[in-house]
Amino acid sequence: MKMNLLGLVLGYLIMLSGCRNNFYSQEDFSTVPKVDSHVHINSSDGAFEDQAADDNFLLITLNVDHSDSANISKQFDYAALSARKHPGKVFFGPTFLFDTLGWGTDEWSNKIISQLDKDISVPGVITVKIWKNLGMTVRDRNGRFIMVDDPGVQPVIHFIMSKGLPITGHLGEPRNCWLPLDEMTVSSDSNYFARNSQYHMFLHPEYPSYEDQIDARDHLLELNPDLTFIGCHLGSLEWNVDSLAARLDRYPNMAVDMSARICHLQYQSARDRKKVRDFCIKYQDRLLYGTDAGYSGSSNPDGFKNRMHEIWLNDWKYFTSKDEMTSTLFKGKFIGLQLPKGVVNKIFKENAVKWYNLDIQ
């Protein structure tokens, strides 16, 4: 009888140990290799890269099109320098200046393609970034907004595809963008659009709608079914995992990064944790961890390093633990998702390696 009881106890302890081994803890954070698939390095002082090394992260730095050639050139130079100094540790994605001079002509597309051909030859380039000015600011000579599925853009899309590169797209904005500030779900959005009213579409009803933005992106993927596409910011479908799931089902060559939108997953977790957890498990091959953190140098680089470490560690806690948590970005509490190790490995590293075809060291 004692032996049977001892056997049951030992069996229970083994089972409990196995359950624990299926999940990561906070202590595992620094030992697990990870990728932050969406950052912006605009400095040569190495602070971002040093903290990434300390926390066991590789970095993908993505340029954006602010319609300023000098700004784009500077971003490119910083990214190229970082990739050169940290081969196999830092990768990048250039963008292109959407200059509308000559728009709609072969000369325009040839000019863009010629510049991109030079850019993608630089070591460390793994993708080309398309930014939200397509659909939100740039217009043709008749004042019509140029959307990403416009026929005039397709030669550039086809060129990028011919080089075997994925396209990373920040197209559209959070659905909050079309709401009044006081109706937005998270304060990161309300703060951003309060500072950047040119992108607060609630104030610009004459601009393309949220649905127009999503439809144009979807149409791009329908026109180019072989295009490997990584949608930034949960593909601008951050507000509802069911809507995002529908796109991932429809477009098998689409993945999304989580940059600057993890708070939206947390917001949904506070209301239905199981739905969000089930979504992450079902689409574990299509989700890339990212922060959208930017660094342009600092008089206090150690302060930046500490903040970056805390951001990464808090996100790790959300995905790996079942602790009760709060966010500074919305009211209420939520419980960590405690995803299995295999799912965490994919979200935090393996998917970035696969979708971006990273040559890691």
C-alpha cells in the first residue's frame, strides 16, 4: 500500500514537472534566442544593439518613407552601418521615396526600381518596406489618393518579388484612427493621433476610410498570390483577432508582426483571454514578435537600455506566464497567455527566421 502511494506521488511529481517544462518562466528570458522583428535604429552609438545582445535578441530595423529623401538616406545609412557592424545579428529593410514626379509612367517605376536595385544589394537587406503614406497622404496629379493596389505600383511590387524578397507593409492605421480621441481603446493611439493630427482620420472624413485601406491591401494580395507579405502592426487588424484570422486564412503567404500592437492583444485578453490564446496557438506560424521601438541616440543611453529591457521583459511575461497584469495604456487587468514553449519559440524567433529567410549566426 505504501509502495502504491509512493508510486502515485512520484507519478504526480513527474507529471507536474513535465507540465512546468512545457512553459517558459521569467528566468528563461535571457537564455532563449529571440528576434525583435520591427525596430528603428537611427544612431551609430550601439546602445540598441548592445542591449539586444544582453537580452539575447536579434534585430530587424525597418526604414519608413517620410517623403524626405535626406531623411530616408540617413535612415538607410544607419541601418546599413548597424548591419555591417553586427552581421547575422542586425538585419534591415529599406523603403523608397514615393516621389510622385512622373507618377504613372515607365520612367517613374524605372527610377524607383533602379534605386531599390542598389539598396537591396547592401549586406543585411532582407525585405523592402512600404509605408502608410500609400493610401493616406500621396496623391496623383488629379488629387486622387494612391493606394497600394494601384496599377502604377505593381511594377515595383513585381521587381521586389523577382528578387525573392518579402514585402513588409505598414498599410492603413489602427481602427482607432477613425474614432474620436476619447473613444479610442488604448492611450498609445490617442496620444499618437493627438500629436499627429494629419494621420487622425476622424478629422479627415474626405480621406480613404479604414475599410478602403484594408481592402486595398487585401486586393494587393489577391493580385499577387505568390507575394510573401509581412503586415506590420498585426496587419492593421489589431482590434479583433477574428478579423485578422480571416485574412490569415484567406492569404496563406501573409504573416504579421505584433509591433506596437501587443497592447491591443492585451486589451482583448482582458475581455476574452481564451480567444486570444487560442488565436496565438492556431496561428503560431504566422505571428512575429516586434516592438516598433525607435532609437535616435540619447544623452542617457543607459536609460534607453533599461527601458528597452523592461519592454522586452514585460512582453515576455505576457506571452509566457499566467500572472495577473495591468497596462498603462488602458484600464483593467488581464492574465498572461502562458503559451507553450513551442509557440513562444515560433513567435519570438523561428517565424522571423522563416518569413524573412534570415541568415543568422
